[in-house]
Amino acid sequence: MSLDLHNLAWHRSAGKLIMQLNRPAFWSSLVRVLNEYVQIDNWVVLVFGDQQVQVISVPEVADAEEVDALIQRYVKGLFLLDPFYIANRENPQSGFFHLSDIAPEHFLTTEYYHRYFEQYISVDEAQYNVQLDADRTLCISLGSHVRFGPEQITTLDIIKPWVMALMHQRMCFETELEKNLSEPPPWSEAIIQLGTQITTREKDVLTLLLSGFSNKEIAGKLALSAETIKVHRRNLYNKLNIKSQSELFARFFMPKQEHHAANSSLLLPIAEK
């Protein structure tokens, strides 16, 4: 279905959404409207904050495993490896974003991709962001089992002003927002426990490595040479007594029992590029 300023169906849908702003089913209604133009297989509404994420809404039809993965894995630490979260923290802003525009070079080889994205989001993802204040960003993430085509991305971008305005107005009715802030993720506690074992720069490199950025990309972000990043990477592995990125992921993002079980079947180290 094509969309332009004269499309009466869109204006009718937008009017209905405005009338539902104060109703519990608003987010589901918004996604149903978007799904008329773009295939959406899963979605979630979040608030990104400093070192934490809050879940605002999930589909009523989401199964228990999917919700458990979101709450127990993503919210408790994996969000730190989410390309959308990383991009938002680096440059907090409102807008529409597509995975292909922000994903790091090695995203498809990361443990985050294999252990979370591939299983619960699938193939592609797009996101609308609304900056609420200096720290918090309201996000609606749209996942798909197939890649969004250029026409679909263009459509989502065209209706961006409508969607973002509706999202912003909806927050007047999210009365539980301040009461349900998530606890600091285990990642932060793990870093604190390392104390002076790794340097601040090594912590920066560690986070970017886990997120799928190549040595070249990390060098660009940290204004260092690729060779310096390789040195930091070797030092990190030596200090943490690990040999692969899989072990690095397990060290910080898997429960201890899973960590030990995974040691017998770790993936091969990812080649430095």
C-alpha cells in the first residue's frame, strides 16, 4: 500500500490512534497500523537511559520465552551490546533508524547476535526514537523475519513525524515510568569487581569488541591506531585469561552455571581485522 499526504487511510488511522492515546492498548494499536504498510513480526517499547533500559510495553501475544529473554537477558545487560542502544548513547536524538545504518562491521558474528537478536528479533530491525530529556530516550523497536525493503524504509521515514508525535504524547499517560526503573545491570557490577585489573581504555575497547566493532572501527571511535587496538585486545585477553570473543561474552553476560557449561563448546576466536 503506497503512502502520501493524500492517503485517506493513513489520516483515518492517525485520527483513531489519537483517540486511543490514553488507553492501555495504544502501543498495540500503533503497531497494527504500521503493520498495514510494513511487515512487523515482533516489537517492544523501551526507554533507554544511562546504563539501564526500562520496558514500557510488549505484545500481548508474546510467548513466555520471548518475554523472559527480554527481561532476564536483554534488560539485565545485553542491551549494552544492542547497536541501537550504543548509537543512542553516543548521540542521543529523536528520529527513525534502520539496523543497516548503525550496525557494526562484525555484528552478524557477535554473541549478542547469535544468542539474542537472531532468536528473538530474527532478520531486520528498525526503530523510532523520541528524546524525552537529556538522559532518556523513548523507543519503539520493530523486528521482522525478512529484510525491510527500500520502499518500506522510505514509508516508515515519511510517517516519522506522526509516529514520533504520538509516542511523545503517549508518555503523558505512562504513569508508572518513574516507579519501574530497572536495576543497574550485572555488567556494571562485573566491571567494578575487576577494579584496577583493566584500564579505562581497555574497558572501552572491551565494550566495543563485544558489540561487534572491528579493530578499525574501534580505532576510529577512540581516535587510536588499529595496531594500538590490537595491543589492547591482546592485553585484555591475557588479563582475563580468555582466548576468544565467546569467552569474553560468557565472562560478562552469562550466568555462572551457563558460563561453565559453555566452556566445552566455545566458538573459535574471531579473526582480528
